Amino acid sequence: MLALMLLGAAGALPAAARHPSVTEYQTGLSVNGGPWDLVDGGDERIWFTEDALNAFGPLSPGDGLISEVTGRLLHGNPRGITRGPDGRLWIAEAAVTGAIARVDGDGTVTEFDTGVTGRPVDVAAGPDGNVWFVAQSPSGIGRVAPDGTITMFSAGLTANSDPSAIAAGDDGNLWFTESADPGRLGRITPDGAITENSIGLPSNMAPTDIAAGPDGNVWFTLAGDPGGIGRITPEGVFKVFKAGPGATGADLTPNSRPTGIASGTDGALWFTESAGPGRIGRITTGGEVTEYTEGLTPDRAPWMIAPGPDGNMWFTENANPGALARISLPPLLHESGVARIRTDSAVISVRVSPNAQPTGISVVYGTGNSLKETSDSVSAGAGWDPTQLAVKLEGLRPGKKLRYRVVATNDSGSDYGATGEFTTEALEPEHGEVVVADPTGRVRVKRPGGRWHRLAAAGAELPVGTSIDTRRGRIALTTAARNGKKQTGTFGGGLMKVRQPRRARGRVDIHLRGGDFSRCARPAVRARRSGITADASYIRRDPVRRLWGRDRGGRFRTYGRHSQATVRGTRWLTVDTCSGTLTLVKRGSVVVRDFARHRRVLVRAGHPYLARAAHRTR
């Protein structure tokens, strides 16, 4: 979808919107110098040419400082510039008596004109260790060996076709545009065999610049009206994204004159639109186009474009007065993965390039297909180089499978990592030593010798002998037998202490705790204070403490004041009253041992059993 950035008030985006924006640099440039082409010099600087000034020079992306080198290009009209296989800069000089110039690291310029025919207009590093160029008037393709030996090729090339740009493709060949009508694309092998292709290419659309794409294809601009962006496969099949909407169109402004094109660090291609007022465009390998104008001075003619050492895209503005400019890119995520997993936390390792802008990293995550949770943001700084950092996810539940995705964000937008998965470590019980507690609601615990505190929602491993308060929640206890087999029971509604005798073959004992039994000694007084005029039997039926439980096939035993209940696969309630200990079975059956009567009673579902208190209240 078309996204023209801030084209007047009607198209203004909210202040909080994040998108690429343009910064222009003029200080240090001569007026009317005609900035033409630019390239990452490999020395953390951008190098550029100025056609009208017969100059070249560096720009430092960090501070925008520009220098011009004049008086060293004797042939003149420098246009295309590239960094050669030898790491040095090479410049095409398009004067009537053209030449190819080499710039050494110390600034020494050597010009090679022997063997050149025509006017070199663009230059590219070849896959064969040589430098290649295209020339006009007459048309030709040239090869420059490392020692400066030049060989021209024209067999198979249409005369007066005006080759205008050249780039190395991923197929080991070099590809070039021919802008003279009707327009063609050409390919030359490292041995010099030329093939031209125009089948499927719209006529009279002026193929202009060319670049290898991230998808293995070659991409090019069509500067004729209405304009477009083209793609050709290594097999020679064309696809043209024309200006305007439609099945074969793209959201590209008609008659905008697409000019320069280059692959970006974000997996897309970036291009310039030099017709007024001027735009910078981005096209995905699927053909989706977005245009940007924020920060551009109108009618400066954005010209050639290239990726910079800071991860952003840089371009020249060829009008008078000209400028060098940068369009900022969102951060680039290189890789991410799970570095560490615990029962309640995980650490996600991230490698990201901030692209010279303050960048924050966060992780969205959740269970199932949900990514509803978001981690705290971690700063990746504002550097150029990739940064390694870690984002911690906390408050996770043990033994849960989660999905996650890394998000890197700066003022230019966001980059999203691939969705990953991990499973937190499970809490593990240990026979006679440790039980695993999984709370619901507000549950407090007190470890032996410790103090009461709220149990985290993620649960915990608790030592045997821990007291648990489930009066405002419930807790699932998982324990292990000697053979490692696990069982889980759920309890709630009261205070309890957990024990697991080593000789009990995995059985877990739950002892009711708390409650004020002092009132049971004088029930009549208690009744009067409560405003109850009935007999004191009310108090003897009034619960002092209680605890409910349920399990499925486990071995649990609950201890009240006057009885114990041994269960397997049951739902039951234990209530201590002044009258005794009441066991009520909701499901299954329970074996109750009555302490006062010294007997065992089988209590089935739907039936209660009251183990009465001894005549003398303890």
C-alpha cells in the first residue's frame, strides 16, 4: 500500500508514527557540483563523485563531515564509483576522452585511458577480480585488469544503445542496462560474451540503473514515463512493476522518473525518483512499493543510491544546489535464540544492528498461538555494528511451552524476528524431601524455620514440613514415590502442613493446622456472647478449621483433630469442630480412622462420618 510520508498536512502522520526519514548534508559541498554516484568505501565512510565539479570525496556518516578532492581527475566528468575487488575505489570518467580512475588508500589517483573507447559512465566490481564499466558514444562494455589493462567488448551489443549502468549478478555474470529506445537489458560473461534481452520489457521506458537483488534476481529502474521498477531472472524472464495500481502495477507515483536502485540491508531494494518534487522508494522482492518524502527538499532530484556502513541508505541529489542525503532504516535483526531456560524464566539472545539510531529490543511471548505478553525493553544502543544482547523473560510457569518473537524498534520502524518456541523447566518433586506446589488464588507458605510469604503464581519446590495457607485459594501438590512415580492432589480452604514419611511408600500426609479450640471448653459462654439463645450444641457443631481435597488415584491422608482419612481417587472435606472431626465424601470412598473409638470406617460418596471428640476436650 502506498505510504507517502508527510506530503502536506492532509497526509501527515501522527507524531508517534515510526518510519524512515531523510537527512540532507550540504556543508562542505561546492555549489552546483552535481553530486552523481556514491559507494561504501570500506573505511567507514561514503565516497561520492561530482560530475560538474570534476571532483570526488568522502563523507563521514557519523557526523556528516564532507570533504572534496579536486584537481586529480584530469579527464573529468566523474560519474559511477565502486569499490573494486582490490579494496580500492574506481571511478568512471565520462569526458569526451574518457578514462577509468583508481584511487589508492592514500588518495593517489591513477587514470587508465589506453584502450578505452567511448565515454565511461558507470563502473562495477566483477566476480572475476576485475573492474567492469559501460561506455557510451560509442557503446561498449569494458574490463579493467588489476594492472590497469583495458579490454573493450562490443560484439553482440546493439550500436548506440547507450549502456548506462552495470552490476554483478549472483549468477557470476555482469548485467547492464541500455537506455536508448526501445530499451534493453544485457548480460556479459567474464569472458566477454554479450547477450541482450528485451522480450517482455516495455518499449521506450529507458532502463537506467541496475543492481543485484537479495532474491538472486537482477533489478533495474525504468526512468521513462510512466516509469517502473523491473526484475529479470538469471534465465532472462522479465517482471515489470509499473507505476499506478493494478494487477501488474505497483503503488509507484506515475512519471516520477525512477533513477538509482540498490539492495538495502533490510532485504528490500531502495530506489530514487528524480522527477519533482522527488521521492525515495522501497520495493520488496514481492513488488510492494512504499514512497517517502519526509526530510527531502523539493526538486533536488534524488539520483543514485547505495547502502552505507551505518546500515542506512545514502543517495545523491543532483540538482543545483545538490546534496548528499541519508534515509534512515529500521534496525536489522540478524539472529535470535534461547540462551537459557529455568523453571520460571528464560533468556533470549539477540544480535541486532541499530543502524545508527537508538534502538530498543523487546520480546513478545505467550502460550499456544498467543503472543500477548511483552518483556521489558532492552537498549541496543545507537551503533553501526551488530550488537549482542540478552532479554530476560520472568514470571513464567514451570513446564509450559511458549512461543516468542523478538521485536527491534527505532524511530524509523521495527524489525521482527522469526517465531520460536521453548519449554520452561518443570518443577521436580523428590520423595520424602520436596513437593511441587502450584497455587491458584492467594496462597501463603511458611517453610520450616521460615516466615509466612505469598507463593508466586509460577509455583515452587517446597520442602517437606512446609505449612500452607489456602484459605483464599487452593494448591496442587505434586509428590514422588520411591520409584519416581508422581501423584497430584489439590487442597484448599484451610491451613495445613505437608509431610511425606519415607517409610510410607509415597503416601503424603496433610495435617490440618490453625483454628482456636479454646472456645470449645465453655460453649455456653460462647453462645451467649454470640447472641445465641439456643443450647450450646450450636457451638459444638460450629467449624473451627477445615480443608477440602481431591485427587485421582494418589495416596493422600488428611489428619484432623480426632480422625484421619486415607484416600485414593477421591474428593472429600475434612472439618474440625468442637464436637469432633467430620469427614464428608463427595466422590469415591475414604477410609476414616477414628482416634477415640480406635476403629476404621469406610465412608462412601454422599455420606459423612463424625469422629466425636473425647469427653475431655484436648
